[in-house]
Amino acid sequence: MNQSSIGLRSGSGAVAAVVLLLGLTGELPLSAVQNVAAADGDGKPLQATAGHVFQTGGRMDSFAFDRDGKLLVTAGWMGADDDQNAWKAGTYPGDLHLFDVADGKEIVHFEEECGALFDVAFSPDGESLATAGRVLGSPNQGEVRIWSIALRKTLITIRGQNGWSLAISYSPDGMFLATGGFDRMVHVWDARTGKELKALAHPSTPSSLSFSADGKTLVAGCRGGTVLLWDVPTWKERSVVEDNKTFLLGVALSPDGRLLATGGAERDADAGGRQTGIVRTWDLETGKERRTWRVDGLVSSVALSPDGRFIAAPHNGASLWNVENGDEVIAVPRGGSSSGDRIRFSPDRKTLAIGAFRRVQLFDVTALWEERKPPD
């Protein structure tokens, strides 16, 4: 498999849509719009006000809030967009930044040399960062690092994966660290020592990982459309969700662990070659699909609000929907989509963050949870 791009094959007579995965794309900037219109059930518009913009300098491929929502970390790599030889050789260095959410200022740019980074997570205690990426100077070898925020350096380096490490997640109690990548495995590590505890086979490349809020479930979505769920800490497979019509790039669990959200791209492009993004929710008790949204452009990430009421996804724009009735309550104009775009709610649910290419933009969505007066 080519680790820098994957083609989405179209049906007969249709034009194939190609997504550049963890590779090099032209910039697709977020809109500079200052106020984004939204609507609730009574049809009256709300306003989501644009806030801080965090500039990373290098390519941003993932970001995360800490548990309190006071810090934001971005992970990616530095390098020329059109240098395919350097990309294949693995000579692009990683790029890791820590920001203060309140004032938008950078706290630290980690200077330690490492390979390109594809995902990042805060430890629950807020003292460490974990990154998934590749070994600097190696075409194929994956690398996982645990960083001390206070010391600004790597504490533990884990190598040996056959293929890049693409996704990473801490368990809520901070005991486990799960990673997934091109070796088609989900590795579970002791987050304190870096010792491997379990290797879980996956039918395809795990591109998105998440522990449930209660820590009892680990979920991994793969590009082939299969989502696997395991019980923690027995690591026994609990259930499987199959979506063979979608090139899957993002998964998320509701806080109560009953609802699964998935996002990706429809496998078959239409006759004009336009790419359709797909967002779905699934009832994990029955394994059945609950709702589907189709949007213009690739969906590379999904997020559920901390209370489980809203689902958000980036595409050629970005949308936030009511989970129960399916209504779109916020629409953010943007300049396009790429496989590196990410979306997150802050832990206090007041902020929606959208990351694209070299920056992360915050939007205030507090109004979604304010009491609404009934229409006259």
C-alpha cells in the first residue's frame, strides 16, 4: 500500500475521487467569517462567534484539548508541500505546539527532533502528551512518543511498528494508551512504562481511536468501513459495525457509550467526480444505523458534544447537527476539505474547534445550550 495516498474508486463510468492521506495538499483555508449563522428548533438564528486562530507554521494533522479545556496542542510536520521525495524518505520533521486557549498565545514549540506526527492526545492528568507518527528518516517505521509537558521533552519512545502509527488515545484513567496504524493492528500500551500489553488485529488500517468516557470500551474505525469495539481491560471483541459503503476516517462515541458516530467519504463518486461526505450515527445496542447526513466534500473527522446532543463534522464547509432530530444548527463556510481536517468540542462544550492545514480556528457555540424563548 502506498502510505501517502489512497484512491477512492468510483463506479462504472464515474470519475475516481482521490484523497491525499497524510500527504501533501494545497491549502484549504477556513473562512475568515466572524459570525456564523445557526438555527435551533424554532427557526430563529443563533450566532457562533469566531475566536482565536492558532497558527502552527507546519502542516497540522491533529489537535486536542486538555481535560480542562485550558490548553490546546497541535501535531503535524514541517516541509515543502511539493517535495514528494522527502515525504517518501521520511525526512520531514515533526511539529508540535502547545497553546493557551484563553489568550490564543503559544506556550511552547517543542524543539526536540522527531519524525512527522499524525495524531496527538493529552494524558488525563494533563502532565503528558502522546503522539503517533513515523521515525525520522525512515520510509515505513512507526513511532509513538510520550512527552513531558513540564520538561518539554520525550520521556518514552516506542518503535517497531511495521508502518506509520496514525491514531492514538489515552484511557480516561490514564493507565492505557492505544495506537493504530498501517500494520492493521491496535496496540495497547502501559502508559506509564511504554510496555505493550495487547495487540488487537483489525481488518484494515485503524484511522481513528477512542475510549468511552467510562473507560470500559475501546473503539477503532478503519478505512475499509469496519468499526470494532473491545471491552476494557479484557480486550475481548464486543461488537462490530460494518459500513462498506464509506471510506471511513473518523469515529466518536457518545458519553454514555450507546451511540457511535462515523464520518468519511462515499466510496463511489458521481458521474461528475464530486465527492460526497458521509456522517452516520449508530445504535450500539442494536448495531443498526440511526441517521445519515450527506454533505459536499470529504468528511475526515467527527465529534460529539460532551453531553451527546450535537454532532459536528468538517467537509467543504463544516456542520453541526442535532443528534435526535437531524437538524443542522450551525453551518460554517470554508474553502474546501482535505483528509487532514479535524474538528473537536472543548470539554466545557462552549467552543467548537476546526483545524485545517496550518491552523486551528475556535468558534463560540455557547448559545446552543442557552434557554430559548418560545416563538410568539
